[in-house]
Amino acid sequence: MENQLVRTGIIQVACSADKQENMDKTLSLIRGAAGQGAQIICLQELFSSIYFCYEENYDHFSLAEPVPGPSTRTLSALAKELGVVLVASLFEKRAKGVYHNTAAVIDADGSYMGIYRKNHIPDDPGYYEKFYFTPGDTGYRVFHTKYAAIGVLICWDQWYPEAARITSLMGAQVLFYPTAIGWALSQDVVTNAQQFRSWQTIQRSHSVANGIYVVSVNRTGKEGGMNFWGGSFISDPYGEVLFQASHDKEEVAVTELDLHRIDEARVHWPFLRDRRIDTYSPILNRFLDES
């Protein structure tokens, strides 16, 4: 039987206001993950900067760059050197006045495979993303990398089962979520725990409903009024947590995924077989009221 073991690396770090410092640290940690045998490495959301969306500030637009551009060129060279696939979340300047929250995928030979632009854009205290980001227009995407077919969604996308389902139906074996989410510094411990459990549960449910692996990579550390809760994790096609990072430490971890378990899970729990696609058209409505 064909070997379908894939080693996935996550890099969970705290970021500073110095973009070059963040990039240099991340490049070093990518080398560390590759040294542990990682074949696909996912970085956290907006890894090269602070999470600037905690406020509405026009100065932060200077952090954006074209994609492909300087960061993808640097990452492509390293991916080729190490023979690893990279998933990198970047602040994209597409045109004057048009910016996106974008994930670039680079294959193990250093080739730039393309991007996914974040579809679901939040606008909440501490997460003023609508001020910065235009909603994505790439559609949902699957990238057939050297090691696996991967889907990429970004942070707020993780709360939407529709996004996970569509990407899974397109053939994704592993679903990656670069993420930046945390607790308000003024928040109580009980609420913190409840929010983290909800965040992990919804993503584990994507694993179960679709019979795939989910890899969620969050940042850690304090920025502005936010304590990013880390807790990066990987769940298997049964929703079991294979790895979970700490809340308050920088971590590099490599976990082996057995892609044969996708077929095993889908045979024993045939949710895709039993979907009643002829009944789902109402989901295209914003809301279903009595009228």
C-alpha cells in the first residue's frame, strides 16, 4: 500500500512591531521544524507583523505588500532549500486601496502555487478587519502539493461549516487555518476557557463532518489589549486532538498524519454518501423567516 504518512509542522510565536525581526525568527523556526522532519509547515495569521487590526489606524496599511512579492520570494527560496511546503498568511496590497488577508502556498520545490483570500471578515472590538481587508474573491481552493492535497482557510473562516465542507468536497485531505485569536486582557478565566473550548470544538467538528485532518495555527503573546491564546492544535478525521500547544509559550511541533485514515473514517461514518444535496438550496438565503 502506498505510504501516505505526512509530517505537518506548526509554528506558534509571539510577534513584535519589527517586521524584519518577525520574519527572521520565523525563518529560523521553519528550519527547526524541517529539522524535526516536517514536510508541510503552516504559519500563523499575519505572521510577519503584530495583529494590527486591534485598532483602526491608517498607518498600518504600510505593512502590506504585493503577493507574490518580497515575502513569498524569501519563503520560496527556503522551501526549495529544505524541501518543505509552506502556508504563509500575509497582508496583501493588491492595488491602490484594495487590500486582502491572504494565504500563499509554496510547494516543496519552491514554486509559488497561488493564494487563498480570506472570505469571512470580522468586525468586532479588537478585530476591526473590515477597516483593512476586502472580502476574498479567489473562491475556496485546494492545493495539490508534493505531500498532500491541502485546503487553506483563514481564522474567522473557521467558524463556518460551509467553508470547510466546500473545501473538503474539492478534495482537501488536510485543512489549514492560520489564525490570530485571543482573550481581552480584562476578561475572566471562566469566559476565557469557554471561548477556547468553542473555538476548538467547531474546528474538530469540521474534521468529523468531513472526515479530514484540521490544523489550526494561532499566535501567542500579548498585543494591545489582547492576550492571544495560542493553543494551536491538530485533529484527526474522528475529531481526536493529536496535538495541542500551550496557551502562553512559543512552540514548534511536528505531527505525523496518516492520510489513509480519511478513507477509513468516511467508510465507517459515510456522511458524504448520505448528504441530501437536493434539500440544501435554502442555505443560500441570508435568513429563513416565515415569509
